[in-house]
Amino acid sequence: MAIADLLKPAVEMEDVESPEARRRLSEKVLSAFNYAYAIGERDIARRLHDALAVVEALNAGSPSQQRAGGALKQAELWVAYIEARNSYHSTARNGRDASKALAALEAMKDAYKRWSFS
């Protein structure tokens, strides 16, 4: 790899308005939202969710958004998974009712499947 290749910007200036560049931005904001929510940084996650709504509005009608169901929908499914995970952890730590822990585990698995297939 040449030095000139290392100095090239990730997105060429003429590409910044392209649907592809906005899709990549949407993916990165969604990834940051997912991480913030998963580690319990709810205020940061809320702000990233707001930013995601802005980016999604820019992407409205694009084929990639229609195919994926939208970044906000994916964020909603992620929140459902994390809430189910937290419920399972709480129930399992309690250790008093195995049937509740099993039901929470199944709910967590179901939420993960919905998110992962979105």
C-alpha cells in the first residue's frame, strides 16, 4: 500500500451527499446507540437515538432503508433485547423461581432473534 493510499479520506468529498455515505452514517450512529444502551448510558443513548432519527429522515425512501426496515426499527428491537436480557439476569440472580428464569431466558432468546433477523 502506498503512502498516498493511507492519506485518502474514507469518503471522498463528492460522495458525502450520496445515499451510501448516509447509510454508513446511519449504521455508525446505530452501532453507537446499541453500545450506549447496552452498557446503561441511557442519556447518551437517547441523544444518539435523536441523531439516528435525523439521519433516517435524510435516508427516507432509500432502497437500503426500505430493505432493512429502518435504523429506528432496529434500535427499537435492540432496546427490547437489552430489556429482556436485563430481566433474565435479574430473574436468574434471584434464583428463587426456576420457571420464571426459564421464561425470562426464552423471552430474551426471542427478542435476540427478532433483532438479529431485522
